[in-house]
Amino acid sequence: MTYRNPPTTPRKSATFDDYTLSEIRRAAATGIYDIRGAGAKRKLPHFDDLLFLGASISRYPLEGYRERCDTSVVLGTRHAKKPIELKIPITIAGMSFGSLSGPAKEALGRGATLSGTSTTTGDGGMTEEERGHSKQLVYQYLPSRYGMNPRDLRRADAIEVVVGQGAKPGGGGMLLGQKISDRVAEMRTLPKGIDQRSASRHPDWTGPDDLEIKILELREITDWEKPIYVKVGGARPYYDTALAVKAGADVVVVDGMQGGTAATQEVFIENVGQPTLACIRPAVQALQDLGMHRKVQLIVSGGIRNGADVAKALALGVDAVSIGTAALVALGDNDPRWEAEYNALGSTAGAYDDWHEGRDPAGITTQDPELMKRVDPIAAGRRLANYLKVMTLEAQTIARACGKNSLHNLEPEDLVALTIEAAAMAGVPLAGTNWIPGKNGF
Amino acid sequence: MPATNVSTAQRDQSHARVFDLAALSLRELNQALHQLTPGSNETAWEVLNPKGSHSVAVGVDQPVAIDVRGSVGYYCGGMNAGGAITVHGSAGPGVGENMMSGSIVIKGDASQYAGATGRGGLLVIEGNASSRCGISMKGIDIVVHGNIGHMSAFMAQSGNLVVLGDAGDALGDSIYEARLFVRGKVESLGADCIAKEMRPEHLEFLQGLLDRAGVTGVKASEFKRYGSARKLYNFNIDNADAY
């Protein structure tokens, strides 16, 4: 009997894991980087790494379901004659018509309106579906300026000057030709079927001083009525927030790297920008240093999923949050009932992100007339409204337990961190200690 | 959308409403312009002492004639929809930004990104324009009597840019369907921008545009036409060097 040496168990590299190997093979075969939608998928320090300190003796809780906990927020109190008044501090982030189908945009408007909050246009301009079904609509002023016109500026309730996006700070976009229907082509003033490049920077200004004058122009065109938001990708949140305030923004929107995108290079999504959690305290600090905290409102987005995330963001000093990816899921995106079709596309429910290809089985990120029919705007809007209500109730429950009669009374003192990383990023103590790493600077 | 002939625009300044920015604010000027209703008798306006003010006459949406006596700062006539604006001086950056219709005439020079993202109407610059003239233009017609700077018509989508003088570096980089007509020298063409044949329909169109812009003594046949090679319209890794 021959003795065989015991074999070692095959071990795969942590560096060259299965995903990395598949990406190398794919790149070698196709000669193009991977483009996909959605936000960063890598594990990042996030709101899950924070915990609330409910009240006991040193703090006095409010009675759940019985005592009032206000959720309303007013955005644009600095200069605008007509600030935006929202019933809940959760807004719908900008997502373009073209990227999303018309019924999906309508559903977002319906859901937001039922919930007393705003929705936002996107790179494709303003659609009647969205304006007609959104009580409060924020009109994005984007580098591409697709569909931009003064009529829609005046029909909007606020204007969001988009400088950057969390999934791709400094990056433009690419809507591939296969998604360009006649309607999308017309709205974007481009021929049907060609790839549509969205610029990474505004064509008619080159820096913060120009931005200040640009904001003046937009205010003059709209008679100083509309709040002007400035949206930046979460990369240098302290300085970008400070410069947005200097330029005259009524509201600053900071989008962390978990924020979604319609179509961007995978390597860009996963390697540029900072986690949402890391963006909040520097942005709040910038406002505090300028004496503008709560005078210029701060909206943060990027990976907000539930009421705890909302409450944590507010406790760290933001005035409202925005949701994009979560709203699409609420409408029905990545729903397991389409699993067979996701499989046919080489994906699975929960991981489908090739939104730019226009073949979304859920009918949300597509311009295919047959697929679009799968979205019932009324039912999907109702689902979004339900989801927003649940998030709000969850946040209220936590706030009451912390003794707050308004979500906006939550504060950093209500939080501790589970990890040193989260403690440092959020500026709250590591649980069980009074240690805030890096407290004296960013 | 009807073409505007700026050379024959009705301008009866004898009954113009005079707005002196030395005495009244920019806000008051723009608010008064925005309060105009269709059919208003106040069809002629004169703006004195602009002294480089930004955002003069932005968001006009009635067919009124506005004469600005002096030079303006950024974004004069921004998003103009129907107004016939004449600046008797020079213009700062972004004149006629995102114009929808109507006309803007600059008697002097214009700074960077003149007519940026403009969607319609006619912008005439009787002097020179700086860099990025017509950047991302989406349907506007721009006529520059003098020269234009570098990166003009970058990512231009549609509309027409006519230059009687010379064009700087990287003209029409990443251009889509806009048409560029240059009479003088082009320093260099940007990615995917090529010289194209001047066919009879282009000569006819250009002559008409020159007429509308009040250009005399210049023939369409003196211009070269530039436009997109359409090689970058759909991504192909073999064209990666162009990006």
C-alpha cells in the first residue's frame, strides 16, 4: 500500500478573488471596462456601525406612539421667497428620465406626494409624468443641461445645481445608445441610438466664483423664489460644503459613495469618493464653522435604507436625507419575482445592476415599452409611500426612545460607534469609552 | 421657431422704457422684464449704466427689444426666450447662456463660453469671442465677426457656429451634430471633428444665416464647414486613443 501525502486544501487568493478573476477575464475578452448602475458595493463603514443610546435615568424617553415627535423640515430658508416645506425629512434623489422609464418617474412623484415630500428630476430634463404627479419637484441643473429651459425652471419648486454625484465625484455619465428612444433623443437634442455623454463639469463656469454668479443668474431668472440647492459628490465634504455656502446655496446636498448612478465604470464607483458616514461630520463642521448650521440646510444621501439610517444622519447634524436606490427597490427593482429573467441576463435578483443596457425586467430602468408596462405607477407609488412611512415611523420610534419630540433634536451625544473607524468618521465615541479618534481634526 | 433677422428688428427707441442701473437695482430690472405679459405695449427697453453687472436681462420671455448701453458681466441674456437684446459694449462670460429663442447682438467682444448650451435663437458677436464659444450648444445659431478661442463648440450637439475670423485650438472637440463654418484659419480640430464638403444646401443655408446676422460683403463660399466624423458616437475600444 502506497502512502499518499495528504494534499493541501486549495486556497483562493484574497487579492485575486473570484470576482476579480472574472473581471480580468471579462476585460481581456471585451476590451472595455465594466459599466454598471447602482452605488459602491464593497463593504464600507456605514450607519450600521453606530448605535443609539436610548434613555434611562440620565435621559427621559417619550411615550412611543403617544407623544408627538415632529418630522417636518423646511428647506431653503436662507434666501428663497418660497422655501420647501416637507412633512418628512426624506426626499427622493434625482434620477433621470432616460435612465428610468416614464412610469417609474411617475411612481416616484406619486409616492413622494403621498408622503409629503419632494422628488427630483435628473439628467434627462423634466417630464410631464413627474411634474404632474409631484407636489414638490426639485429641478436639477446639470452639466449636460439636457432639456434645460426657463419654463421648467419656473415650474420647479427648487433648483438643484448638480456639481457632483457620490458614485462618481468628478465623473460624467454615459447613456448607451440602446436606451435612446425617440423621446429620450428629442429631450436631449441628440440623434437616436448614439451613446450620450453627460459632461463631468458645467460648460459655462469654471470654479466657485463662477458658481456664485451662476446661482445669481438662476435666482434672477426665477425671481428669487426658489431654493437653490448645490449637490456635491462626497469627496472633500468640508471644503465643498464651505464653498457651496460661500457661493450662496440655500441647501447643500452631499452624496456619499454608496449613492447610486445610472451607468458608471465599476472601478470608478468602487474607488472614488468617501463613504456617506465619513462625509457627514465634515460637512456639518463646515456649516458650524461658518455659523450657517441650520441656516443653510444639509441633505445627505448615499445608502440610506431605513429609519435608523435616517435618525443617525439627523443626529449627526443633517436636516434631511435623500434616497435613490432604496426608492427604486420600493418601486419593485430587483424583485425576486423576476428571478428567471435576471438569471437569463446573467444576474440575480438583488444584484442586477446593468441598468444602462435598458433590459431591466422590472421595467424601471428601461425605455422598452413592453418592459415599462410592468410598472403600475399608482401601485408602485403606493409602495414607495408605504416604505417612506415605515422609515419615518422607525426614525420617530428611535427619537422618542432618546427623549426627542422632533427628529431634528437628535444629536451626536445620542450615538456611540461599534468600530474605531466609525467612531473616527462620525465623530462619536467608541462604545463603552469616551474616546473619539481624531477628535481634533479631520 | 421663426428666424430672427436682427438687422431688421423693430426698434423704436423713442418710446423706450429707460432703466438706469445707476439708480435702480438689477433685481428691479429683471423683475420688471419678467412681469411683462403677452401683448404689452412696453416693447422697447433701454438699460443704462450696466457697468459690467452680471445677469442683465436674464430669463426674458417676451418679444421685446432691449438695448444695453455699455458693457455687461456674466450671463447677459441668459435663457433668453424671444427678446431682441443688443449690448452696445462688450459682454462677460456666458452671454446668451442656454438661450431658447430671440436674438442677442454684442457690439464689442465676448468672453468665454458665449452661447453655451444655447437651444435656439441667434447670437451675434461683432467683435471676438474667447474660448469655449458655443460649448455644448443645442440648437442656437452663433455668428462671430472676429475670432474665437480654443475648445469652441466642445461637445456641441446641434445648431450652427459661424466664424468670420479664425478659430483656436481643438475646435469642435467631441462634436455631435452641430455645424461649424469658419472663414479664417483653424488652429486645430478636436477629437472627432473634421472638415466637410460645402454642398449647395450648406452654401444656401449659410448665406441666409449671414443675412439674418446682418453680415454684408461676405460670401458663404469663403467658409469651410466642419462637423462630426461620427466615429465616437458609439464606444469602441479601438478608438480609445481619441478619448
